[in-house]
Amino acid sequence: MKPRVVFSPRYDVDYGGHNFAARKFALTAQALAPFVDLVEPPEPSREDLLLAHDAVWVDTVVSASLSAADLRRLELPFSPEISLAHRLAIGGTILAARHALEAGVGLHAGGGGHHAFRDHGEGYCALNDIAVAIYKLRVENAIQRAAVIDLDVHQGNGTAAIFAGDPDVFTFSMHQADLYPEMKERSSLDVELAAGTADAEYYDLLRRHLRAVMDFKPDLAIYQGGVDVWEHDKLGGLKLTERGILDRDAAVFETCRLHGVPVAVTLGGGYGPTPEGTARLHANTLRVFGGLGTPRA
């Protein structure tokens, strides 16, 4: 039986030459299509979005009526098509989380909107699919405790703020210290890295700190596996090689498997020199978790 990968062609919207190249989602799915079953996500309801977001912000996003101030914080153009893409990513992460509870692993060729707060978007993230998915499964009593493993090069500030003070969600963010966002939020566990951190040091820190996540004994983990930790990323300053990213992903996968924690994978950031190169790294992450093997790095 082929692994399932959640993906919608409607993720691929035109941002007009922006750093955020949405083509990477379609290219990732295309690379995996011969080996997986691609599953279209449903659009979430307004009630779903309200689980993690304020009503005013939800209505602003759904109507694509962002103010100039909203657009400055989001740092993206916005349109009805872009609104739909961000909303569908919510449905995608919910569905991937359901797959994780069924099969141990859920794969989403999208998502990871960790900069979105309850009442506004930031840093290319209009809505926080990670937070909505956790709340959705909690209100359905499918899970009680969840963990977020966020290994994007940027701190998951929106996710940290949404779950601040929630005793049933553990937020772990390992990120470059001197990058966006300038004002960090407090996660359950933050590990700040110096620019230039490379494979060996990164891997050692990750293995040691994953123990704290597993000690929390979550019923589900959601992995934000941003590949902007790559040494060639345009927006990051870490020095992970392609092999180092594969080892990072394998560490998360093996740790969750060893402790019997279902894990849903979201792609997160990635701003390599070309969308094709970024998509290759994203596809490798999904290959690791889908048991598909990976090409030599």
C-alpha cells in the first residue's frame, strides 16, 4: 500500500516573483507522485478556523480584505486565490494529523504556517494550520496532549503565542537566534542557534532536546520541517548540508517511532536558489517519514 501525501494543486498560486515560491509545493508532490497516493484536503469550516483564530481575523482572511498594515506584517500579496490556498493548508494539516493517528505517520506537502497569531498573520503565514489541527483533534477527543517539533530556521512565534500557558501542548522550536522574528515568543522549549551552525553540532543538540519532547508524552506530534536550514537558503544562515537535513529528519522520525508517538509532517519554510532545489529537499523529508528511502545526498 502506497503512503498517502496530502496535497492540493490550489496551493500553487502566483505570488509575483516573491521569495515565497508556492511552486515548490506542486514540485514536491510531482516528485513523489509515482510512489504515493496524493490526497486532496477538504476546505476547513469557519468554525474550524475559529478554534485558533479570532473572528475578525478569520473574516478578514476569508474575504481577502487585508489592510495595508495587515499586508506589511504578512509580507505577502493577497487575493481570493491566496486566501483559499492558506485555508486549504489548514484542511491539509488536519487530514495529515488524522492519517498520523491511523497509521503512525501523516504527510502533508504543504502547511507549517507557524508565524500566524490568533489575530493577525506574519512572515508569509496568514493562518496557523498547526494550531488549528491540534485544537480540532482535541475538541473531537481524538487526542489530549500534543507536541510541536519546529525545526524551521525561524522561530515558530505564532504557534508559541497561541499555545502559551496551555499545559497540554508542548512547543519546541530550534532556530537561528539572529533571524526573523526580531521579537521572539516563549515556546515550551527554545533552542537558539548561532549563524553558521553546521551538521554535527545541530544533530547533537537536536537529539538531546528531543528527549524533553518525548518526556511530555504527547498523543500526537506535528513536525514543522522547514528546509530553510540548508546552507544555500536565501533567508537563513545555518550551514546544514543536504545530508544534514536528511539526518535531522531521520532523528525526528526515529525518535517518534521509538516512543510510539504518531507524527504529522508539514513542510514549512524553504527559500533555496530555485524552487526545484527547495522542492527536492522537501520531497526528501516526506520520503524519510514515508519510508520511501532517499537519494544520495
